[in-house]
Amino acid sequence: MEETLLMIPGPTKVAPRVLKAMSDAVMNHRSAQFADILTEVNEMMSEVFQTENPSYTITGSGTAAMEAAVGNILNKGDKILNIVGGKFGERFAQIAEANGGNSVKLDVEWGKAVNPEDVKNILEEDDEIKAVTLVHNETSTGVASPIEEVGKIVKDYNALYVVDTVSSLGGDDVAVDDYNIDICVTGSQKCLAAPPGMAAITVSDDAWDVINKVDSNSYYLDVRKYKKYAEHTPSETPYTPSVSLMYAMREALNMVMEEGLEARIERHKLAASATRNAVKAMGLELFADEDVSSTTVTAVKMPEGVTDKDMRGTMRDKYGIVLAGGQDHLKGNVFRIGHMGNVNYRDLVVTMAALEMTLKGLGMDICLGNGVAAVEEAYLIG
Amino acid sequence: MEETLLMIPGPTKVAPRVLKAMSDAVMNHRSAQFADILTEVNEMMSEVFQTENPSYTITGSGTAAMEAAVGNILNKGDKILNIVGGKFGERFAQIAEANGGNSVKLDVEWGKAVNPEDVKNILEEDDEIKAVTLVHNETSTGVASPIEEVGKIVKDYNALYVVDTVSSLGGDDVAVDDYNIDICVTGSQKCLAAPPGMAAITVSDDAWDVINKVDSNSYYLDVRKYKKYAEHTPSETPYTPSVSLMYAMREALNMVMEEGLEARIERHKLAASATRNAVKAMGLELFADEDVSSTTVTAVKMPEGVTDKDMRGTMRDKYGIVLAGGQDHLKGNVFRIGHMGNVNYRDLVVTMAALEMTLKGLGMDICLGNGVAAVEEAYLIG
């Protein structure tokens, strides 16, 4: 059997050259040689974040960086506005509460995008709000939030703007400086296509002003330490980093640079529209509003009469393709196709072919080839 | 030039078969296939910890696990006794303070081991102390603490016993259940000889009783979540784990099992005594009291007239061997030889040969071959 094809919203398929780089001999993490790699990775991260500010890598999941973003700016009782339209938006609120913050939630219906005016109204009425969090790409619903528009609003208020781009950076438009983002975080295993286990964060000067006045209640995720050690000669991390993953990140980022960030984002946009057209051509329904749909993951309503277990089970066991299920209350009601990282037309062609066979095999009235044709159509034009 | 030989107290040399395992294709972390690997790793970790309790892996540095150990048992203002005889003992105190705890420090002169009676006296006088932390192997000084003896004392008091075995587990005697340890933590990159970036923790029932009554102020390091997700079917981690490092951990732990834990510890003890005898045979002085010296790292006083820069620089640049320098106030005054993980007699022979050449080259009156002979002697008998 061929290798399983991961069509989930992370971890994504890792290129052989990245896996190869990762298997190099482990080196001393406090050496000039490692400092060069660390510096290179941090600098490339700033380039991908499109910021003039330094970036830092954290050994941990994307969630670790989300906590570093929020935990370092809140004193006990500080108010933070968490925009919640899915599982990861909710996670920011939970992290804020766990860190002693007072979470004010702006609930957005799952599958819809936040209306920036609603953010404005809340900030207008409550001048105690210290920060606003927004998840750019809500992988649980397949919605891309209007991070640029919200950024234009937040900058008129005395609040920091914290954005999670874990599953969008490198695959969708994220311009940290232009969008007025103060703290932006991401993970290694999504659009950057490195293995999971490393996260990154970038922090604006305004955010440092706040951070320096806060008593961090975390030791491991205290961003001041990451800054201090990065500024050492040679550059270091405060704690022993995942040396092997740093090799992998460098190679994965080299691939981003070789492709060019703009071309990479265009490739993701094309994969997204091909996916949407293909599932619609099969007669399936998208979960998220199409005008705010994600460029990296597509959520599809589970067709009537088909169970998640049968559908994703057949895709996996018979056709070797892994799709993601729904999360929280969407469990069983949607499935999700990840198209991020090194995704290309071949991945989508085989995914749609397998999906057609799977659904037809489960008794649905499917015209074989329609979904695949839609992918071809998209790439022919694109 | 040959590959650099890492003779530092972690990261240690990683075996080719572990590097190879790590470079396998990344899989879905929420799948039955990954659950098997995770379960295998967690179970092998419990075997190495010598505990009947479950163990959990955390994607992060050893410090992340130290914080998970302390942060989850402290409410604001709770008293904790931190035994501090080096940089990592101090780190436990800093973590306790960062997490709102009230750290009571028992300071131990660097290079000496704690006197268990001193712990008893403090616990006897202060019944508000909720936990005692001890670093088993203080890599900054080369001292192994009497964790069994301190465990016998702590069990008579209403306090949890938290032990950091980051740089000893798999290389020195650690019997979590027999020593009455409630929370024990370790890292991947020391005696277990996997790459850095993964940590592990095991928790006793008594500790869970405390943890369940505490408001954790961490989201990422909330151990209740690791327990809950490990108990899922299939077994999971709460956040996307470092899949590649999990492959590496499994392979590294397979190697531990193949060698046998007892044989592995004996091998470390032999390497430690060979190292101590060799540096003494060269006329150098050990930093730590020899009767409490570490089995995994040896701290040596920097000889008169030789600078750290010249000595370690020559070792590295001319002979390709990396030694560690002193930390904090020991910077420049000691150097440290790590002998952990896959260390064997060949590593020590070349290290001592290079050290002899280096010191003689720097003008010291060294009789070439004496240190190497001491290594041979140790292994001939051992």
C-alpha cells in the first residue's frame, strides 16, 4: 500500500528534503553553528510574517504560542475581547481565563465571519479592553476571518491586536505590519509544511510595552526570555530547543523562499477554489459562507444518509486518504479537507476521485468524474 | 572532518536508527495508528520511571515538564520547599514563583548534596509546605542528590515530592514508586538519547488529589488535559504533538529496553567512574564531592592558567569534541564532561586523549596517556 495521503488541516505532508534535514546529527544548541540556524529560521519567520519585528521559535504546539501571546499581556482581571467563531477562537478565551484574564466574548455563528463593526462597537463601549484576539483561519469551520479589516479598527483603540495564523501563515495573506497586528503566532505543521512540534511568535513594540509591565505567570512561555536569549551572542533559546525540528524548519522555510511567498499563497488559493468547486460539483454543500471561506481547509456538510465513520473510514482504509472530521458540536455533521502546505493538483485529483468512489460506494447518487473535472477545470484556468 | 562528538550534558549523540525513525512520513496525530505509538511511548516511559502510574509526554523542553510538575499543584500563595544546589534547583524555585507559589528555599552549597536531615527539620517546623522539589542530577555542578533518602523523609509529611530527573533518568537509579516520588519529570535528549524537544511526566494518585483541587494557571501545561486525552480511545495528546519526535522517542526507548534498564545504568556508572579517574589521573580536580558525584556528568575545576575559551575552543576546533562550560557563577571556573546516553569507552578514550593534547598544547605539564590509561583501567575491570 502506498503512503497514506494526509488531507487534513495539519500536520501536512512533509517533503523528503525536510525529513532528510531533520535526520542530521543533533548539535550543541549553545554553539555558534546552531546560532546561525536559529537566526536564519527566526529571520525567515519574520519575512513570512511580513514584519520588521523579530520572531521567536518556541518548542511546543501552536497552542503553546497562543498561550505565549495571551498569557504575557494579561495581569489578573485584565479584560480581553475574544472573537469566538469556532474551536480555536474558543481556545483563546480559555487560555485568557486560565491565565487570570477576564474574557469578553464576541460570539460569531460557526461558519460565518465576524463583522468588524461588532468589534468596533464593543471597543467603543468598553475602554478597559486591553487586547483583541482573532483566529485568522478557523480550521474547525473553514472560515477565514477579515484580519485586515479588524486590524484597521483595533488600531484606533488602546488595545493590542493578537492574531492566530497557525493554519494560514504561508498559505493566505498575512501582513503583520500592514494589518497592525501586535502579536502573531503560528505553527510548524500547517502551511509551512514542517513536522509538528515547533511554534513561532512575533511581537510589536507596543506589545513589548505592555508585556514589560505584566507579571507573567508562566516560566516556559515567558516571551521576554525568548527575546533576551535571541539577543545573546551567539543567539540562543532560553531552554533546550528541538534541534532536529529547527533543521526541519530551516529546510521547510527554504522551500517557502524558493517558491516565493506570493506564489505559495496563490497556489493555496487555487487549491481552495478547486476544492470548493469539486465538492459542489459532486452535489455536496459547503459548511462555511463561500465569500469568507478558508484558503487552506474546506469544511463540507456530511451528506444525508452517510455516516462520518463510513465515509472517512472508507476514504482512509480503502483509498489511503485521511480527511478530518468535525469538531465539538460539528462532530459527524461536517468533514474537512485540508489543502495546505505542499498541496498540488495531484493531491486534489486523487482526493476527489476517492471521495466520489467512496460516496457512490455508500449508496449516494454520484456522477463519477464530476468532482475531478472541476479540479481539472480550476487548474486549467489557474 | 569527522562529525563533532557531543560530550555535553545533553543533547547527547543520537543513534542513526533513531534519526532514521524520526524521518518517517508524518502521520495524523488523531489516528489509531498514532495512538499505538503514543501508548507504547507512554508505557515504556512508566517502565523507565519504574512506576505503576501512567506517564505522559509533553511537546516541549524539559523545563516545560518542570513547570507542569510545579504549576499544577500550586494555588496562589501556596508554600513549596525548593532545594537549591545549582541552576536547575534554582529554576524550580523560579517556576514556583512565576506560578504564584511561595518558594521556601533550602540552599545547598554548589558541589555538595543536600543533607536529608535539613529537609526533615524544615518540614517539621512548617506544616504549610505543600510540596518539596529536588533536582536529582544537578547538571550545573555534577552532583547527584540523595532522592531515595529525601523521599523517605517527605512521605512522613503531608507534602508532595517532586523530582526532576531530566538528566538522570535512564542513566542512574530512579525508582519513582519505591522512592515515594509523586511527580517525576524528564527530557528526551539526555540519558534516553533521543533528540531534544520532548518531555515526560508521571503523576501519583496523591498528586492527582492535589492537582484536582488547584486552579491551574496554565493551559498548555495543564496535566489534567494530558491525562484526559491519553484516556481517550484512540489515545491522544491534547494539542498536536511532535509526531516525528514521538517516532524518535519510541525508537530510543526500544533501545533502552533492548539494553535493559539495569545494564544501561551500570554502563553510565562505569563511564562516570572512568571519567573521574581519568581527570584525576591528569592532575585535574573534581568540582563536586566525589561521594555524591553524578553518574551522567562530571564537573571539573578549570586548571590554573588555562582559560575556558582556549581550552574548550581547542577541544572543539582542533579535536572536534564539544565540552560544556560552567553556568552562572561557575562560568569560566569549571568545565563539564557529559557521559550520558549512548556513551561508550571509545568516546571517553578520545575525549581524554584530546583533553591531554589540549592541556599540554596550552602549556600545562601533562603526562600524555595517563588519563586514557585510567579509562582503559576502569573498563578492563568494569
